[in-house]
Amino acid sequence: MANTAVPMSRQNTPVTQPPPSKRRVTERVQAAMMLAPTITIVLIFIYGFLFWTIFLSFSGWNDVNFEVPFVGLRNYLRLFDNARFMIDITNQLWFSAFFLAQCLGFGFLLAVLLDRPIWGEDVFKTIYIFPFAVSSIVTGVIWRWLMYPDTGINLLFDMAGIGFLKSKWYAEPSIGIIAVSIPAAWQMTGYTMALFLATLRGISSDLREAAAMDGATGWQYYRYVAFPACIPTTYSATVILGMLSLRTYDLPAAMTGGAGPNYRTDLASNFMFETAFQQYRYSLGAAIASLVIVISIILLIPYIREAESQ
């Protein structure tokens, strides 16, 4: 039988390990090398282009020729003196308000209906979340047909004998942008429902049992237990949906072609696209984009402060 004993010299040889400080430096270098490509891409293609857009908003590049003379606040003063931009701001406020109200209201209602395990729960979840998987262009095309005066929803109203509810929808001067918010909310309500449902399902069974022992059943449970638990989720959903409403472009473009008659469905994103890439007024378009960025930051600041305080 072969002798497999380890020589005494090898048995007594200690295994040397690098000092802890050197190991920490090595790990940090490895981590930095792993993150470097991602950080570089983010710095260039997100923050680099963001600051480039803000820089252009203070320049006079409003021609096909590349010239960026500094003009200060002139582009911003032109915007606030532009009748179309002021209409866009009004439209944006109405669109965001109705979009948020529909998503939060119907999203929470669907979450409450699915809070208790029911037969076919997975089927209902799939049905509710499916619109979120549909692109905004497809959503806009579908709802453009549904909101035609003589087809879609109006035809159903006639068949049901409630023709008095018929409307021109997005072609109606008084509710044009509100009608556009309906398909936008249809697309995002399932996503909002998923957020609320995760919160409701996260409420501990002990808390549910304690509420039941105190006599809080049905509406009282949701009024005193579920509603307060969903407040942080509501705030997060408001920030996410609010920022989404600010950058909505493709859905109104697919439904109404963009601005619509008399700019009744026009939004700042559509005005920015036409100004920068069709009229070649790049600095003015950058000023519109910069204002949207500022509004987005204003929405984020309270959310970040609340998250840090927790």
C-alpha cells in the first residue's frame, strides 16, 4: 500500500493570509471594477444628457446650424408668453389629476376585492394587470376606436338604451384631455392594484385578529386598519404615477394625433417633440424638457425626505 503521509515539513508550513486591511482594499477594488461600466453608462447617458439639455435651454440653438450662444432666460420667458404652452400646462394639470384619481381609486377598490382569497383569484389578477403589459401605442389605437362617436362605447350606450351618456370624448372641447386620461388609467390601474394588494396582504394575521376581536369587521377594518397601512403605498404610487403622467406622449399621439383641435389634448411632451424635432428649435424644446425635469424633482423631494426619515 502506497505511503500517503504528508511530509513533516509540509505539515508544519503555515498558510499565510493577507492582513484584513489589504483584503478590504482588494474587495473594494474588485467591487469598483464591477460597478465601473454601469456607473459610466449612467453618468453619460442619463446625467450627462440631462445636464446637456439644461445647458441647451440657456442657449440660442434654434436652427439647424449648431450654434449655442448664451441667451440666459430668454427661452423660458418665451415659453410663458406662449399661448400654446399655457394651454399645455392647464391640460397637464387636468390630465394628471384625473389620471391619479382613477388609478388610485380603482386600484385600491380592486385590491380590496382581491384581499380575501377567492376562487379564480389568479385569473382576475391576470385580467387586471394585463393592460399594463400592453404598449401605450396599442392602448391609444384601441381606445381611439372605442371613443369614436358612432362606434365603441357610444354604440354600447345606444344598445343599452342610455344614449344620453354618449359623448364626443377626446373631440369634446370641454373634456378632451380628461377623456385621454381614461385609457391611461385603464393601462396603469392594474399596476396600482398590485401595489395596494401587496400592502394589504402584508398586514399581519395578528393585527387582523386583534381588529376582529375589537369588533372591527368589514368596512371598519378597512377604515381603521387597512387604510392607514396603505398610506405609504398611496404616497409612493402618487409619485410614480405623477412622474409617469408628466412624460406621457405616445398615448395621446396615438389617440388624437398629438395636439388635437385647438390643442385640447396637447401636453408639454408633445409640444417639446414638435418644437425640437420638427421645427428644429432645439433650445426652446430643451427649455420645455427642463421645466418637466424641475417638476419631477419637486415631486421626488418630499418622497426622498419621507424615505430617509423612516
